[in-house]
Amino acid sequence: MSDWLLSLEGTEAGHTLALILAVSAAILHAFFGALQKGRHDPWLSRGAMDASYGLMAAPFALFVFPWPEPHMWPIFAGMFAIHLVYKILQGMAYARGAYTVVYPVVRGTGPLFTVIGAFLIFGETFSAGQWLGVAILLTGIFGLALYNYIHIEVDRDTLVPALVLAFITGAFVALYTTYDAYGIRATADPFTFLSWFFFIDALAMPVYATYRWRKMADRPALGPLALRGVIGGVIAFGSFGTIMLATRLDKVGEAAVLRETSTVFAALIGWIVLGEKVGPRRIILMSLIALGAIVVEFGG
């Protein structure tokens, strides 16, 4: 599997597979975010999901794939720190703002910073047409966030702090996307990086979630929370794993932009699952997001 994947790097087939992986990551990430923001406390949800994917990854990291090279351990330490800060910021944002307002801001800020980071670190460049696509996509994402901000009726008293936190979280999305792309390219076997990423990344949040749950006066039942964790853990492999593989196969910036079509799927989840209204203006804004991603993909 690893040899086949590595043979696709820099090829047209690799580019096509990276496109499929990035769009798959977008769909799955929207579900992952909805699970964290759902009816449970977002900190508990994240702890349960992290615990699940950490336990699932452990046997693969320890017994299946080759162990990381010595130079990878400092990279994993940096990865752990960046993702921990990201998860803390995201939990704080979700605790203060509605999902369909916070999520577009987080995901809209991320690709812009990632494209800049990919240029500085990997020397990637975008054509004028692709920059137009980025502008269209960001117009749709931030337009959707603004529309939701104007019309949303819940969490009004904490919405501004939530948006500030969402913007900062988006910056960390760009940071971890670029850093993870560097990490998965620094090891011989990409699945070594992925298995150890999920194993190490799961160490912190379950501990805090357990502490938080024990301090609650009205503790939620562990059964439904554990089920949410298992489902989220499986989705995490598809969401985070596929985007990392996409950045190994092809341009980091393009993969990051395509992943942020997750905002479209998040809005659909908000409408279908959470019962939030989707009118013609939101449909137009979601169409802009999809159009922007198409222009980025075919404007190179």
C-alpha cells in the first residue's frame, strides 16, 4: 500500500487521488465538527473521539507499520503542541457560538493562511485564476458566516467572542495543515506518520474530558458519549488522514482549499440534522464556495 501510494507522488494519477482525498476530507470533517458541537458538551465529545481514535491507532503504530525515524520525534512533539492548542481554541469557540456561524469562520480563515504558508515553506505558487478561485471561495465562506451572524437567534451574547476565537482557530488550522504536510513528507512511510499522529494526538484531551466529566453536577451518560466517540474516531481517520495523504501526493495549498468545501457540507448538516433554515441567500453563498474550489482546481 505504501509503495503504491509513494509511486503516485508527482504524477497525474496522484493529483487526481489527492483531489478525491481532499473532497472526502471535506465531507467527513463537516460530520466530525457536527459531532463535536452536537448535544454533548464539546469538550467531552472531543475527549471521547480522541480516546477512540488513539486506541484504534495504537496497534498499527506499535506493531504494524515501521517505527518512526529518530528525526521524527521532535516533529511529533511540535505536532502534538500545535494540535492541542487548536483543539482548545476550537472547544472554546464551539462552547460560545452556533455551529453554522463558528465553523465557516474557522474553515474560511484556514485556507488563506495555508496557501501563504505553502508558498513560504514548500515554494508552491498559485496562478491568477487560482487566486480568483480562492477569493470566490472566501467570499462564500465569510458571506455565509456573516449571514448566519445576522440572522442567528441563539448564543447572541457570546457570539462576538466566539467569532474572535474562530478566527484564531482558523490560523491554527493553517498552521497544523502546513506542519502536518511537512511531517508526513519527512518520513519514508506516510502510514507511519499517520498511525503515530493519531496515537500521540489522542493523549491529552481524554484526560481533560475525564476531569471535566467528574466535576459536573449533572454528568451525561457514558454510553451515548462513548458511541459518539467511536463514530467520531472512525470519521477522524477519514477526515484528518485523507487530507494528510493528499498533501503528501500533491500541493498543500490546493488540498487545503478543496477541503474547505466542508463549509457547504456543514451548512447542509445544519439544515438536515440540526434543523437550521437554509434559504436562497445561503444556497447562493454555498454555491460560491463550491465554485471557488472548482476554479482553484482547474485554474492552475
